[in-house]
Amino acid sequence: MSLIPLGFEGESLIAVVVGGGKVGARRALSLSNAGACVTVIAPDISEALEAAPRLSIHRREYAGPDDIASANLVVAATNSRD
């Protein structure tokens, strides 16, 4: 696997993480710790996300482009291909 290193100034990010499992939690917490404004969208939310401060959590399925309209970074952290 090839990796592409990207650098972002965390405080300027508005991020949406779709997925509330282990991978989604790692991504959301990393972004939040860097100062990003993070929204998590998932029907099931891990305990790590439940306990995290400063996250906006929406317990539901991803609904489409309106969910990510204001984001400048979107992370798909789900095993659903839809």
C-alpha cells in the first residue's frame, strides 16, 4: 500500500467522519485533538466516541451530500460500500 502524506492546520478544519467504530473513532479523535471541528455520523457509536468531548455525534445513517456540504475534510470509516 502506498501512503500519501497530507498536512492540515487542525484549527481550520471542519471534518465529517462517517462511521462510529474503531477506525472512525481513531480518525475523529485524532482530528479533534488537532483542533478540528468534528461531526461523526453513524448509527452505532463506539464507547471511545461516546466519552470524547467536543464531538458532534449524529446517530443515524449517512444521508447524502447534504451531510458533508459544510465540511472541508470527509473521512469514510465504514465497511459499507453504499
